[in-house]
Amino acid sequence: MKLLFDFLLIALFFISYKLYGMTVAVIVAMVGYSVQVAIHWFRFRVLDKLQLLTLALILVLGGATLFFHNDTFFKWKPTVVYWLFAIVFLVNQLLKKEPLTKRLLGQSIQLPDAIWITLSWSWMVFFILLGIINLVVAYHYDTDIWVNFKLFGFLGITIAFIVLQAIYMSKYAIDTDKKSGSGEEDATLSKKDT
């Protein structure tokens, strides 16, 4: 559900920019994300650190964009957010905690621990690369191209990466039905032997 809201905010930013320009789009992003965080707070009575950090970034960089009339501040927001995600994955890996990918997806798919670790490292690298790509587009192309890329480019790259991750995970997925079935057969065989 959160992904849907995030995409909706990006779409609202895109539409606002196309209709009214960067100033209105930045205000829409600031208000929209503030509302999203408020709704999350009222529903669950908890906010994670990344939500608060992202809100602070949007408000600070958006405020700087509006105050200085300089789009560059807001163009840095995706890079900072992506790199924060990368840092979270890195710190988690270095502290040898349960891989974040396992924490997020472990309920729906069973994988060997080594694969979860590989997936976490790949997400970290992915977020670092997204941050670099954002800066390349922001500094080498005009704002129109950056806004288009923010919606369509990042969405396309992310979908492609998720599909590749799914293919990779499917190779190593542990079939829990077979695993539990073989255990039952072993138990049945051992009963017959006695």
C-alpha cells in the first residue's frame, strides 16, 4: 500500500509540474508527503526513522528550492533518499543482523541465508547507482527531462530490477511443501521399520 502512495505522490508531482511548473510541484510534494506521513501516524501510531528523514529532506530541500528559486536543491532529494536506503542496508549487513530482504520478504518466500545476504548487497548497490543516475540526469539535462525521468525512468529501472531479483530468487527458493512432505514420509518409513 505504501508503494502505491509513493507512486501516487510521484505522479502528482509530475502532473503538477507539467501543468503549473516547479514551484507548485514542490509544494504538492511537500504537502503530499506530509499528509502521507500524518495518515500513517494516525493509522498505526508509529513512524519509522526513514519516513521521518524523508519528510525532513522533502521539507528542507523543498523549502530551499522555493526560497532560493533554484530547482537543484529539490533535484538532490532522490539521490539523498536512495543513498540513505543504501546506508541502511550497509549498516545492517556490517552489524551482521538478519538481512533486510529476509525481514521484508521472509514471510512469503524461503531462501538460504546466503541468498538473502546477496539480495541485500544487491539492493544496496542498486540504491547507490540510482542516486548517481539521478545526479547525472539532474546536472546534464534540463528540468523537463529530469521530471520525466523521475517518473518513467526510475519506475522502469526499478521494475526491471525487481523482475531480475524475482528470477534470481526463484532459482533458490526452498519448496516448503516438499520439505514438510519429505519429513512426513521419513516419519512414516521409520514407523514401518519399527
